[in-house]
Amino acid sequence: MNPPTQRPPTPAEAAAAPPRASTATLLPLTEESPRFLQFWPLAATHNAGPNARLRMRPWLTVARWNGNIDQASRVADKLVDNAVKHGKPLPGGIVYLRVFGLPETNELVIEVEDALPEFPGFEQVANQSGEVQGPPKGLWWVAHYRGRLFWDVKSDDCGLAVGKTVQAIIPATWDGSE
């Protein structure tokens, strides 16, 4: 899996971003020194989200991530489910789920890749309140668990857009402190 290329935010995106806003660029990938790293290709079916949740729980326990494993598993479920419902499967009918721990902050990074290089309505999704306002839906869970949401276009070696990577960063503690 090639790391996604970086896309700087447009001036309109940068100007419209409130203080807590997530931008449309991913953090630099830290595979060289993550606390832990795991990667799963998942069949892009209606069971992909629950499958991600079932894989995450035991794996985060074994990895000894000290954050809330149920919350992280739910976010992975919702990211994968969103990719299946609103994205496009990669060749082979799959989406990719990658999880790693940031050594400096103990935050958990959850990434999902699909073949649709667009994320319509991203700013609205990324900047929603974590407060309950009606039945919880999809990526609202990222904000509810004090996470941050990012995305970027994934390009091939020739620079052609081949999909996107959506990234959620989940703090190890509710207030975001270590």
C-alpha cells in the first residue's frame, strides 16, 4: 500500500475552518516508528463494519493500547461502513483498514482506504459537534469520542487519483491527555 500523497487545503477550505476543524490533509505517516501497526483488507460488504470492530477489539488488547478499545472499535466500524456505503471498493471488492499508535501521544490512528477519490460534505462531517442530537449516525462517533477526522486523495505512482484515505485520530483518554 502506497502512502497517500498530500493535498493542501484550498484557500476556501482553510478560511472556512473553525478552530477545531479538521483539514483535508492527512498527518505524515509514522510507520517508521509506530507503537504498533496492523493492516487488514476487508471485503466491501454490509458486514465490513462489524468485521472491523471484531478484528479491532482483540488486536488493540494484544497491542496494549491504553485507550478505550470499545470506542476505537466503534470508530473503525463506522469508518469502514462509511467507505462501503458511500465510497467505492478497491480492485478485488475490498477496502483497507490500517491502525497504528502514535508513540509521542499514544493516540490511535485508524485509516480506511477506498477507490472513490472524493469525500462530499467532508467539512460538515468533520466539524460536527460530539453532543448527542438525535439518533447517532456514522462518522458522528469520531467527534463524540473527541477524535479528529482527516482525509486525502490517494494517488498512484503516475499521480492519477485512485481513491482516498480517511483517517480518524482517537485520543487515548476522554480529555485527550496522556
